Amino acid sequence: MSFFKVKNIINNYGYEFIHLKSTSTTMDDAKKYIKQNNRNCVVLADQQYEGKGRRGNKWESPKGNVYCSISVNNFLNIKDHFIFSAITAISIKMALENFDTKDIKFKWPNDIFYNNKKFAGIILDTHILKNFKQYMIIGLGINVESSPILSEYPTTYLKEFSKVKSVPEFLIFFYKIFFENLNKIQNSQKNLFIDIYKKSLMFVGEKIHIKLRDNSVVKGIFKGINNDGSLKLQNEHGLTSVYSGRIQI
């Protein structure tokens, strides 16, 4: 599998491209690289043996799928960090449109679904160097060749529902779109992407259950999201904002 064209695209945007056959987690590799080089990078692995999802959950990482971490200069205020997740999800959706795949949906806060089945997830992690320079590490996993069988929700993979034939073929489109979108939010087009993200949200207007960090569950009608990425929930207590949690399905 050749990543020559992928490497050229990433290098043209001023990022170092690191391709690994196997690693513990690309998030840790990205942190090590920026600590040593103080420069942005894209780390792509064929396989991870300690892949992590949100809240430390294990992300199944067999060969054939996308396991990637992108380090970005953290130019946004903390209240706007959700936009990094939003443009990543939007870029995946836009890339898949080049393979005649539409109706991609986003499950708040950072899961991506097709036909009510999850095929991708995103995590964010802020990393600060000793010189106080801040990076945002964007981690993404995309099922391409296969997907795990989970009890929490149904899963799928790109080759099951799209015309994607290989990981490099998909990534050529994804990285071009991602870096173009990143440039746009650097040019003060943040709200544009929040509006685009909102249009593809699942469960808006429906009654939902949200599992919070302390494992308690809140219920209510999903009224969409605020510009900071928090979820708007309407229940007997009125309209409240939920900043962290997981919609149970």
C-alpha cells in the first residue's frame, strides 16, 4: 500500500508525515514528535495495539482501517475547541461524497454514522510544550476494511457502503479537504462549520438519554447544539446545556 501521494499532500501543507506499520497509539506518537521537533505532524498507523477512544475506552485497531493523529497549532480559545472535532467530521463526510456516499450523520459529540451504524470516531487532546506553545492533537479512527462487533451500538465500515477501494485513495481526498477547512477556520469562518455540522446531527427533536461522566443519566428532548459544541437538552428543568456525555442508543 503506497502513501506517496498522501505524503506529498501533507508535506505541501507544512506538516511532517509519519507512517507506521504498528504502534501503541498514534496520539502518543504525535505528542512525542512535537515535543522533539516543535512542528506539526500527521501520524498514520496500519495497526494500533493500545488504541483509545473517548474517556480511555479501547478502540479496536486491526489492520486495514485508518488510525491517525493530526497535531494542529492550538489557535482557538478553549470554548471553541469543539470546532476541531466538527471540521474533522465534516471533512470525512465531504471526502466520502467523492465516492457517491451521502447521508452521513454525526452523533454528538464525535461519532460518525451511516445508516444508523457507527464507522468513525474522533478524540481531541490538548498538548502544551515547556515553552507554553499549545497543540491540539486530533485523533481519528475510520473503519475501512472491517468493524468490531459491539453490544453498545451497531457498526459498519467504508467498503460495506461506499465505493472506497483503499485507505490511500480515501485519505487523498480527506487530507486535502481537512487542511482547506482548517485554513478557513483560521480565517474566522468558525460559525460556518458549526452550522454545517448541525445539519447532519442525529436525534434532533427526539427524546434522548445521555450518560454523564459520573455514570448518571439525564433525559430530555435534544434541541441541537450551541456554538461551543454543548448539547441543548429540554426537560422538566427547562433548557440546559450538556458539555460532556454520551447519547445512549
